[in-house]
Amino acid sequence: MIASIAFYLFATLTIAPALAVIFARNPVHSVLWLIVAFFNSAGLMLLLGAEFIAMLVVIVYVGAVAVLFLFVVMMLDIDFASLRSGFTRNLPFGIIIALVLLAEIIIAVSAWQAGPALSGHNVAATTQPNIVALGQLLYSRYLFPFEIAGLILLVAMVGAIVLTHRRRHDTRPQKVWKQVARRPDEAVKVLDPGVGEGMKL
Amino acid sequence: MTETFHHWGLTYEWSWFLATIIGILVIALPLMLAVAMIIYAERKIWAAMALRRGPNVVGPWGLLQSFADGLKVFLKETIIPTSANKGLFLIAPIVTFTVALIVWAVVPFAPGVVLANVNVGLLYILAASSLGVYGVIVAGWASNSKYPFFSALRAAAQMVSYEVSIGFVLITVVLWAGSFNLSAIVLQQKGHVLGLLNGFGFNPLLFPMWVVFFISSMAETFRTPFDLVEAESELVAGHQTEYSSMSFALFWLGEYANVILMCALNAILFWGGWMPPIDWAPLYSFFFTPELTGLFWLFAKMTFFFFCFGWVKATVPRYRYDQLMRLGWKIFLPLSLLFVILVSGWLMFTRYGGAGA
């Protein structure tokens, strides 16, 4: 019974905030509702026995991706009037996208028993922890796609850095190694100027 | 305990529910007491290092100082700035406090003494601690004030940066222990070095990782020398600037609960958790029962690490923000990546029979 209470709790708390993401007027509120939705979907994963995926959802989506979303949205200066002005112009296109999404959802829901992997039954619980099972699959059967995915992500990261990196010549950043390597005899010069001669620097 | 309630005639599910609630209270209430005492202890440590007396008026030796502070804070009015975002403004301290408490669910206190013995315990801790940043960000944004907002931005960047290297450090530990379960990680450290010393920290390959973890855990809890989030000289009180009374106190409680947690994690992941430092049978149960002895060792280690935290706070000056980022991204990240490769390579050769296997 507690399991079903938990399921309905998590399900409600996933769907209601998901709606709130769309209807919230303040974009920061939208992002925060999105975080609530992510978090509760992790709870649903947990109920399914996929504890590793649940933790990954929280660590990756809630802990990293959504922080960056929030970071960006908080700093944006959004002009709501100009955002709303395009509403009627973009409405037909929006409706088309909504219809496509609706069709996808209907197809997905009506075919939930179709695939060979699930066929509507729960996956039998194994004594193996999630992580062990996933690791064994990823590093044997799916080794190549796994490595390729890693490589693509690396390329994307390098690309993002290359595209946004610019070398500025007007800054003088701290060079820690230079400071550490500095010795008193090269930093301090002892002079004894005669009276009235002054210093030559 | 579940069995006892079940025996009394409750259904199994409800007795489990009741037992869990009691377990939560047994952890959370002493934790609050520990926070109060540890704030007092820390003030005494700083005072001693600054050749002062520290709190010495309320109660014997000033022991009740934290409770007096708590009472004062509790009796004050909660002020909400007019232009603040009311709901979020009030939720932020609650988030900080809750997140600091939920992490304790998976911490093993003694052999077999743990609220939730889950096999992704370490990931759970990572997940929960990555939630902690929301308390600060939301507080900074909802205050609708400049300093708290700067503080929120700093907090977000700092947390995300140091979580990366903490993640890699944890991977080295997990590789060596072969499990994400914290109790299993503790047990794997038994006689780890020469069959005599309990703790991954004694291992020369993992000791540098402990140093990285120790420093990162200070950055993760926004402690000096990484307390740029609430740097008084720059940001007043950071994200707490607009807070008063209990909402302010919740931030403090959550912060110190996190500090104690980080001390516990240092002990559990690298220094043998509830095991004595030396693998010698009488040390496991000299204090009444093995459980109480385990608690004794864990608390002794936590207190030691807490002393180190206080020591650092009393002596090390604050980092500048670019230095903080440099340390996180240019030193800790490559270093921990290198050690992930070293550790996995070493394990590959010694445990799994070479690269060909």
C-alpha cells in the first residue's frame, strides 16, 4: 500500500509541476518547477527498482543541468511584452508542433505493450544491483556505441571551448608559478645612492 | 525494530513505516544537538587560536551559548523584504536544512547501524549534496537584492566546479572498494594496508585523493578559505543578508549539519569509518558493545576532522574567486583524473590479472 501511495504521490508531483512549468509567468519559477518535476521522476524510477538511473537523474539533471538553466535564466533580462507580441503570428506553427507531439504521445501510449523487451510485464527483479548489470552490458555488448558516445561528447566539449575561447591581451592574470618561483635576491635590490644623486630605476 | 512492531500486531508495512520514522528521529534530533555543541566547540577553537576566551558566560564554561543563541533567534520576528519573492524566500532555508538532513539516511554509524542500507549510498550522497546548492541560489534570487544575488551566482559556480573533482575522487574509492554501498566501503578498508591499518587513506595511491577530497569538502560546504559565498568584506552576509530569525537559523543549522557530514564522509571513505585505525581485535569492542565502540571511533574521527576544519578557518586567509576556480579546474580536476587512471591501472594489474584479462 505504501508503494502505491508513493507512486501516486510521485506521479502527481511530476505532472503538476510539469504543467506549472508551462503556465508559470516567471521564467525562474518555470525552471524551479522543472527541477521539482525532475526530482519526482527520479522518485518514480526508484519505485521501478532502477535506483542507479534515479540517482543519475538527480545528479545530472537536477544537480548540474538545471543549475546551469537556472543560472542563465536568472541573469537574462527578459522582456515579456516582446515575447508575447509574436503569439498570434507563431500560433499556427505552434499548433502543428503540438499536434505532432500529441500524435507521438498517443502512439507511444498505445504501443506500450508492443515491444519484445517489455511486452507490458515488469522486468523480473534480479539479485544483481543495477550498476553491475548496466556496467556489464555497457562494457561488453554496447562497448562500441558507449565509447563513440563518449568521444562525441568530448568533441562537443572541445568544440564549445574552441568556439567561445578568446585570448585577451589587455588583462594581466596571475601567474602562480611565477610567484612561487620568485626568489628574494632577484626581487629586492639594495642600493646605496649618494647624497643628492637620487635613484635610478 | 520493524519486527517488534509487527509482533505487537501492526501490519508489516505500517510497522516498517513506524520504525523508519523512529529511526529518522533518532538520527535527526541528536544531529541538531551535535550542531549546537559543535558551533560552541568551534568558537572555542577559534578563540584559543586567537588567544581569546571565547563563549564563557552562558552556563558552565559557556556550554549553553548555542542554546541561548537559538532561543534569541527563535524569539525574533521573521522579516520578509517587501520586494522579495515571498514563497521562494521562505522555501530556500527549508531546502538547505532538509537537504542537509536527508543525506544522513545512508551514513553507517556502526556495524549494522544505518537507517537505509542502499547499494547506491555514495551516489545518493552525491545527489543530495548537489541539491544543496538550490537553497543558496533560490535564497539569493528571491531576496531581490544585489549582494545575495552575487552570492548565489558564486555559490552555483563553486559548487558545480568542486563537485566534478569530488566525483572523480569518489570514483577512485569506489573502484578500490568495488561497491557504492557505504557499509561495504567501510568493510573493504579492514586491514587495507599490510593487513594492519584500516583505511584507504593509508594507501599511497589514495592518500593524495583524500587531500583533494578534504579541500574540496571545505569548498563544497562554503567554509574558509573558500567562503566567498558569504565573504563579509565583499557581500555583507552573502545569500543570508536579507534573512532574519528562524529562517536565518535554518541556514546555519543546515550549513553545520553539512560540515559534520563532510567530516563523517572523510572518516568513512578514507579512514575506516567506524573501525579503529589499527586492525587489532580488542579495539573493536572495548567500549561495552561493538556498536558503541563503532560509534566511538566514528565520532572520534569526525571530531578530529572537525577540529581540522576549525583550524583551517582560524588560520588560512580567504581565496580570491579566480584562484578558487583555478584550484578547482586547473589543479584538482587534472590531478583527480590522473589518479582515476593510476588507480584503475593498478587494480587492473593486481586484481584483475593485467590488461589482457
